[in-house]
Amino acid sequence: MTRLDVNRREFLKITAGTCAALAMPTPGQSPASSKMVGIQVGAVSFVDEGTEKVLDVLGERGCVNTLFLAVFTYGRGIAGRQIPGQPLPDHGKQEYDLNFHGGNFATPHPQYYTNTVLKNTRAPDHGDLDILAEVLPAAKKRGMKVICWLEDVFRTDLPNIQKLQERDLYGRNAETLCVNNPDYRNFLTGLVEDYARSYDIDGIMWGSERQGALADSLGATHDVPPIDPGEVTCFCEFCQSRAKQAGINVERARQGFLELEKFVRSARSGQRPVDGYYVQFWRLLLRYPELAAWEMLWTDSLRDTYAAIYKTVKTAKPTVPVGWHIWHNNSFNPIYRAEQDLHELSNYSDFIKVVMYNNCGGERMAFYADNIGSTLYGDLSKPNLVDLTDALMGYKEGSYDQIPYTGLSADYVYRETRRALAGAAGTKTQIWPGIDIDIPTELGHSKCTPQSVKQAVLAAFRAGAPGVILSRKYSEMRLADLSGAGAALRDLKLTG
Ligand SMILES: [Zn+2]
């Protein structure tokens, strides 16, 4: 490790719990806790275990100095308890939150939602609790920072939500919302302005785990099952009008996606085209370059949303850092990776969390191979496809048959960190690797251990990361595995 330049006042401010004593700066050593050590945590943990208790545990076991508090989402994945069917961890209430609803876990202030039809989003899960009002003072007293963590996940039963929804290839409403729809864009900018102006927060992170219609149609993702090629998005009036402005022929695009739908359905039923799957795909893409244009239209629309959120927050309160969570698909799908141009993103990013969850990454890479191996790469065997992915993405990992049972290695975290840092080199953007602590995997597949977590954290810092984000959420982590992160930070102090 290189020697760090420590601002002692800042350093004391961000250390917490027993880690503060362990990480007292000594000349010639690198106090690891001068790094950002974040953890994602939802309101339910504070409700179940008590605010002070949770902060104690995070500080002592994980050397955490920054909370990524899930303040807005309709997804249990970052805001609820353990996923039903997965074993409950050794803390928190020992039951599943089957009635999870989600929404805004703080208090929405109506003046920020005048330009959208989406208004009443307060989460009903914990009565009158405002999680920011509850956690902010307690965290600040300990010198912990609080970053608002927001996600692009909605329910279908919210008033007016259908007006914000994307439209699929056949014009049907999707469950996802369109970032080109003014009602959604204005909701997002209103939401972040509300957080920035109404609370003394230390940052905002938003995440959208989605991609465009081309990658989705091909099933270029680890999601199970992949989206149906007839349900890819977005073809709404706002996207069509944006396409026209960009000089894209909407009808040609639609025809291309209808042809692609046929190709994907036929490939998934095992009907190999005369010249093979890969060649047939290229024949389509060359005939309909609008397929690629439509994918980039989606990506540019997302980037514009990032930029709009960034500008809104900076206008409201210039000192509040703004950044993004980049989806795990970034590790598997080269098309998605190509869309995550860190230099471009740095224009409106103070930080970027790059997901590099190594334990669940093995299972997920195999799922990705199953999905894309049934369409674009139908000519390859699954083991060959995983080898190809390793080569394309620069990994040295195990075979298709092994990785669900071994996970990906700490070396993967190291390589991903190096690559992300190089991708953002010369910019102001901080890269914070997302570290896997007990993210659910299927029964019998690889599980995290204190040692695997420790090795992953060490790898991220050895590669030069200025911080890490322990993920996905405290309520699914086993305490011993969280301690693996703290152990890494203590080791770094000793070996610096
Ligand atoms: Zn749209």
C-alpha cells in the first residue's frame, strides 16, 4: 500500500467504535479507517435492533464510518429483512417481513413534488418513523456520515404509477418507470432536492439495475429468468420523440426488435440458424443498426437522469456528494460494461459504487452464461462461454461447473477495482467497490465466510480503492462475516 496523507481532524471525525483506537495514525503506517468504509442498511434494522445498538455493531465489527441508508425503494432487497426462504442471520427480528411495502422511509415534503403526478410515496412500514430524523443525529454524534441510498424499484399499485411506466415492444405498460417521462424525471429530481434541503445529509447515491432493449432481448444479464424479448423497453411516446430528435427511425427500430424477438424465441427453443446463432445475430444487427441505436438511446437517457439528479442536488446544496450504484451485470455482460464509460460518467459523479460481489458472483456468472448462452452464444458450450467471459473481462476464475460452488475470488475484486480506478483515472470521481457480505445465493451454492469477506476487502484496498461499500444490507449479514471486513481494516493498519 502507498502511504496515505492523513488529515488528522478528518480522520478522527470518521473513525468510530473500537476501530478508532486501532487505527490511530502512526508515522509510516497507513490507517485504513482514513478510507471510506460504508455499509448499506435499511430502516428495518434500526427498528428491530435499536439505533444505538446497530451503530455500535457496525462500528465495532465492520469499522464502518459511513451509512448508506436505504431511504427510498419499493424493494426488499436493500430495505427489508432477509429474503423469505433464505436463513435469517444471527441478529435482528427472527421473522420475515412478508408484508414489506417500501417507499420513502423519511418524510416527503409536498413542495418538492409539484411537477409530478407521483406524490404519496411515504413508506407505511414503520408508522410515523422518519429514518433520517432518527439516524442522522445519532450517527453524527459518533462522527459517522449518512448517505441517502435510493433505488429505481417501484410497485405497480401506487396511485398514478401507470402514467410513469415504460412501454414494451407491443406498447404495453411495463412495471419499470421511464426516465424520459417528465413525471418520473421530475419525481426523482424532487426527491433528491427534498433530501438535500430537508436534512443534513452527507451524500446521495441512486441505483438503476436496468439496461436497454437490445441487451435485454438477448438475455444479456444474470437475472433469472431473463426478460421476455417481447417485453423489452422502452417504446413510450417520450422515448419515440427522443429517438426522432436523435435521427433514429422508430419504425425501423421496432421492426428490428420484432425480428430480434423471433431470433431469441427460436434460439431458446434450440433451433440453430443455418449459419449459427452468432452469425445470425450479426445479420440482424447489420440489417437493423437501429437495434444498437435504441440501446444507446436508453443509456443516454439514464446518463441524462444522472446529470439531472446531480445538477439538482448541487444547486440545492453544493457540498452534498452525489454518485451511483453500478449493477453487477457490469462484471458479466460486455455490452453493459461498454455502456458504463466511467470517464463520461465522471462529469456528473462525485463517487461511483462499482458492484464487485465476489461470492454471489460465481453463481451469477453461471446464470449469465445460461441466459446469453441460449441466444447470442448458442454456438458455444457453457464452459467455453464462461472461459470467453473471463477472457473478455480480464478475470482468472474457475470453470462454469465450479463457480456456483466456489464463488469468484478476491482476485476478481482486485482486478475489478484496478480496472475501475483506471477507467476513472484523471477525474474527480471516487471509486468505491461494492463488497459482498452474505448476499443470498441458492441452497448448496457458495456462501461468504469471515475469511472470504476479509480477503475481498483487502483486495479492494490493495488495488488502491479509496473506500468500500459493504453490501447489500446489514439485515442479511451474519455478524461474524461483517467482522471479516473489520479484520481486514485492522490488518491494513498493521501492515501499512
Ligand atoms: Zn420511455
